[in-house]
Amino acid sequence: MSNAQELADGVLAGDVRKASRLMRLIDDQQPVATEALKLLFPKTGRAWVIGITGSPGAGKSTLTDRLITAFRARGKTVGVIAVDPTSPFTGGAILGDRIRMQGHATDGGVFIRSLATRGNLGGLSRATGDCLRVMDAMGRDVILVETVGVGQDEIDIAQLAHTTLVVLVPGMGDDIQAIKAGILEVADVFVVNKADLDGADRMVRELRANLELRHAIKAPPLDHDAHHRMVRAKAEGKPVEPAPAGPPEWEPPIQKVIAAKGNGMDELMAAIDRHQQFLIDTGEKAKREQTRAMTQFLTLLRDRLLRAGLDRLERERGKLTDVAARIAERQADPYVLADELARTMS
């Protein structure tokens, strides 16, 4: 087995085989992977991360393929992490997203890695954050992260990416899903794919209406004063004051594309550029980096605490399966066991 230093040196030199091996070790939770990541961490933080999420069948993989082409045309190196669902019955995953991106297989400026969720919720694999750091350390300019497909709460990508694209498609109930799932809060750019289908214009109108409704709900009550300035209304009989100028807010654009034909990609790339510049100009990029750091740290902490807790449980109470059997037979109280274990870990 390669040692951590050898793996780290290979990644920093851009060795795809070493990077692939390290990602495999990360996915398998091997200790040498953690040591290599510690060596690589100071060399990360340079890539721009773009998340691509949306309902299954919305065309995320096809759109990702088009984005690779667009960034390569600009001379940017690209990393792609494509997350596939793991079967709850067999434990296997198809990992087929790379099939749709075969046109880039021989391009040294593109590195595509598929990951299985392994039961992890949130639309991402547990290993996504660490594999993202590996691609970052390799020197990839842009990293595209394609999620497994969001449901109503699978929105972890928003805490990992700088720019999040939410891909919607007419005729799949996405208009209702956008309202229910809180996707309005996730998207930096809405992408209405397959825009040649019936209902695309209606979807755009409904998205705009929902964005306007969000502003109406968040905005404080305003009125005009005697000088026709917008002011915040006060209680009856009391003076009014000028409305404070809040920080600039990003208004998510809605871009229609036909990814299979490449239509609308120039406009989508321009929207991504504008969002990137907005984050830099307003300082939001640093805030997103902090959110990202906190999310990844908490993920690491949870993983280590859970592992330590299960090890201790096995030493003191027996294997997890045996403990679960006793709980199922009402011979053990899960609340008491969990509290006792938590106290021993504090």
C-alpha cells in the first residue's frame, strides 16, 4: 500500500492514478487516506466549486458534460465528482454518470470520479468533501459536483459549493417541488433544462412569481414619506424613518437551456460568471468558505465520535447487532444506553 507522503506528492504533481487511489482509500475509510489528506489540506482552497442538483431525470449529467466543454474551451482544468445512489438491498451502485461524459475520457485536463452514496442522505456521498479536496490539491480550476438528485431535504450541496445550479425540467412536477422543497433557498442559478418541451415558459413564470413572493415575505413594511422616499412604517401617530439600505442580495437568474443540443450554454456560463463576481465583490465568498469549513468539520467530528462510540459500545456491551437484538426484545432501553454512552464520551 502506498504511504501517505507518496500519495500526497503524487496528487500535488497531478498524478491521476495516485489521486484515484487516494479517493478509493478515502471511500474505504482507510487510515492512510486521513494522513494524506492532512498533508494536502494546506494546498487546498483554490478551486471554484459548482454544485449541480435537481430531480432525477432532469438532465444533470448531460448539463455537466456541456459545462465541462465550456470550461475547457476557456482553458480551465476541470474536476467532476458524480454521486450515484447505492442500492439499499445489494449495496451496489451503477456509477454510470461517466458514461455520459465519455467525450472527455482522453482529455488530461478533465478528471471525472464517480462516488456511491453508501446510504448517506443529502444527495452526496460521505466521501464527497474529501474527494473534492483531492481534486483541489491537484490544481483543478473548477470542480463540478453532480448530486444524486434532490428530494425535499437533500440540499447538502448548498453548503459545499460556491455556486449551486438547480436543474428543473417541465412536466415532472418540478414547479410544485420547487415550492415544497425549499429549492428557492438553495439555487444560485435556476436552470430550466429541456426548454423545448411544453410547459417551460410556464415553469419560468412560476419560478419568477415564487422569487417575488419570497422578497415580499422578507421585506419590512414600507411606505412613502412626504418627500416620496421609501420609509419603514411606524406605529400610528409616530414618525417614520428612511428604510435602511441592506446588504446587496443575489437574485437567482432563471436560464433556459437544451443541454442535449448545447442551446443556452453561453447565457448559463455568463450567469455563473456573474455569481462568482458577486460573491467576490460582496465578501460572500469568504462567508461561504466559512460555512463550508464548518460543515466539513462537523461531518468529520460526527464520523469520529460515532466510530469511537460504537467501538466503546462493542467493548462494553457487545456487538451492535447483539445490542440491537436486545433492544428489539425490550431487554435493553435504547435511551438509557445512548445516554450512558454519551456520558462516557464527554
